[in-house]
Amino acid sequence: MTRLVKVAPTVALNLKTNGLHYRAGEGLLKICHCCLMAQQQLFLLDKSTMKFFRFCFLSFAFLALSCTNNLQAQPQELRVLFIGNSLTYANELPAMIAALAENSKQKLTYKTLAYPDFGLQDHWERGDAQKEIAKGKWDVVILQQGPSALPESRQLLLEYVRRFAKEIRAAGAKPALYMVWSSITRFNDFPRVMESYKLAAEEINAMLLPVGAAWRAAWKPDAKFALYAHDKFHPSVLGSYLAALVIYKKLFGKAPAEIPVSLKLRAKALAKIKVSQEQNQLLQAAANEANKNF
């Protein structure tokens, strides 16, 4: 004796959608897809065959649902290229940002092209930055040079962000400007440094990472907060950590889920950061204020 059985369209549609998104178990899902193509057709099945078909169909549906849950559990990945100088690579800044991302169950994949005393003109003339950008594997390219407070250095900043922005967008990525700070000996240049980077970001419609502004915000409650290293220009570990907090929030659109007082880095030069609870709160407040204002 035979029975007429019609495949349920709603179940078929859900399974078909899963089949388009998951490569794991692809062979099994292809079988499901073959069944789905016949969802509007009628099958002649005997009773035992019908039970077997139902068992297989439900098993495949369960597999597809499991794949859905596994994919949703995967961390969001952001691919970032850093182009700058020692203010970028000091204290393993990119690794700090990656550690904050990992701690928040996100993922940051990065590469750093940064050399001592380099400006964007130097990077442009060297040429390896353009080659790396052209590979098209980056979501965001972060550009950084020195303070750029003087008129001539500001003009160089504006000229070369325009050149790089064209290359970056042609490769399908977004440009970002890492606002730095002035040295202690030229502390009064701070407003011009901030203005230069703001103008550069506006010039190319780029994301502005207002680290210099966050430094100033951190000094409001405590003017002696140690953000400079011993040379009075490069960042201390705290200075870089504040930069990481600012940049993380701009890149991922939200503050880290949790900012621990001890953070492990996947870097050889600096394996761990430790800050006090009081320092942690001050750094968070400064990063939030800068990102709110820029």
C-alpha cells in the first residue's frame, strides 16, 4: 500500500537557507537540498520508506540548526592595517587592541608597517604600504605620522592622507587617522596637533581616532598621570593602553565588554599589562570623553 506525502514548504525553506550558509557538513546538506528541490512535488512512498525519509529529514534539519548556532558563536573579525612610526609600535599598541578584542570575544587580525621617524610621505616613497593595501584583505587602514603641528608638516599630512585614501578605498577598505600628541617640550602645540588630525580626517572623510584628545582628558583629574615615557615624547604603557581603549571603541563601535586590570597580550616585547582599579577607571573615562567629542 502506498501513501501520498508532500514535503512541508516552511521546513524546507529554513533548511535551504541553512544549506546556503554552512560549508561544514556540506555533503549532507546537499542531500537536503535535493529533497527541497522537490518540495512542491508528490512522492509515492510505502510506509517504512516514509518513516526512514522523515528520520533523515529531521536529522539533517538538526544538523543545520547546530551549524547555525556554531556560526553565531564565532567572534566578529576585523582586519586592520597599521601604517605609522614608533608612536604606533611602541608598547605593542596593535597587540593591546587585539587583546581587548579577544577579551570581549571579538577578533582583530592586524599587520603593522611602522618604522622609526617615518611620516606618511616616507611610507609613500618606500612603497610597501601601497602594495599591502592593494592586496585587498583589510577592512580598515589606520594612518599615523608625527604631531604635524607646524604648517609645513600639516600640509604633508593632508597631501599624503589624500593619496593613501584613494588607494585604501580602491582596495575596498576604510581609512582612519590616529591622532597623536605633542612632546612635553612642545606641550603648547597640543591644540594644533589635534586640529591637524581633525582636518586630515575631514579632508578624506575618514574615521578619527582621537588619542591625543584622550590624553588631555586624562590629565583633567590628574595632571601628573604618567602617559609619557622617559623621553617625554613616546607613550608609557599607560599612554598606549589609553590609545588602545580609544581605538578599540572606534573600530568596534562600542567600549570593551570588560576592561580588566590585568590584560594578556600575544606579543613578545610586552606579555601583560597591569593597572590599578583607579587608573582603569580614569583611562575609561578619558577614552569615553574623547570619543564622544570627536
